[in-house]
Amino acid sequence: MGLDIYHCKASLERPEESALFAGDAYILEEDYSYFDVDFHYFAPFSQMIDVPRIGKTIYFPKSARYADMIKKSVLIDDKCEILLVPNEIEMVDRLEAFVERNHLSHLLRHRFDMLGWTQFDLYDHESKFGFYSLEVGYQRKGMRPDKFWKRFMSDDVYNFTTRDDFEYALSCVENRVFPPSGHNQIHLFKRDFVDAYEQNRSWLALSY
């Protein structure tokens, strides 16, 4: 079983525009779930926040094969377009023409480059109640599984908020040293998770 452990914090500060498209950039009250506390725990950081509202998504596949892959992996509806173009210059020209023809120049643009295609999301913002979040610590695996999962195995909770949770997780970290830096994994976890913990702001997020 793979395990990714994150130290996340609620924040009042709006992230960079492009970061709003990251899955962990914010948490909305309407979607709040899988925490060991209710939403009001984060009241000091809860506010009306900017959330991207996508009006149109345009895919520019690099070949017909990638166009087929998009059709199989993405729900294509009236908010999506697939435009096959031979190069970057043609892509820019087609994008501008599409935006002009469909009267979408008032929307912002977010570009996302994949291996086989480029995706443009045309969007504006809507205000919803929630809080922004930021990642301040990360560890990949490196836990003694028997002890770690004794406390953290759950079908209902993946986000843990108490200092005791952070300190217990520290007690599960394997004693490893990373070459060539010589950094000790226990020391890194203590620095990035336990020492940086803030009540009503921090949570330990698990992905597995």
C-alpha cells in the first residue's frame, strides 16, 4: 500500500492564480468531509474565497491518437472542445479565433500541458465559503506500518488535526538517512510536521 503524508494548513491568504486549479488549494464548506473535526474548527481562517468557475475547456491534442484518448477519459459535453492542430503557432491562432467567435474574451485562461495535449480552461471566479490551504510538509512512505495503521486506518477520516496525531505519527517514522544530504527522516518529519504544528490550522492529510 502506498502512502503519502502531508502537513497542510488553513490560510487567509489567496494563493497564486494558477494554484487555484490545484486540488488542494482550498476546501469548501459544502464539500467538507473526511476530517476528524467539524468545519467550525477552522473558523479563524474561514471566509468567502475565490473559486474557479470553468466556462469552457479546449483540448489541443498532438495527434489523432491523443484526441481519442481524451474522448475516452474525459466527459465531453457542450463545455468542451477538441481541436487538432499541427503546432504551437497554429494552436495559439485557433485558440484566439475560437475565443473571438464564441464571445469568450471576458474569461481568464489557465493552461495545462500534458504529454499528449495542451488544455486551456476558460474561466471566471465565484465566491464560496471555505478556506484556502497550503502544504508545508510532505513525506512519501517511510512509516512503520503496524504501528502507524493501528491509529490511522479509517474509512471515514483521512485528515487528522490534533497535536497528539502529529506526535504519534512522528513515533512511527522509520530511522533512515537520505544520501547524499545526510538528512535524517525522523528529524525532517519533526521539523516539517510536529514543530510546525498550529492548532485550528494544521492537519495531517493521508493519501493511500
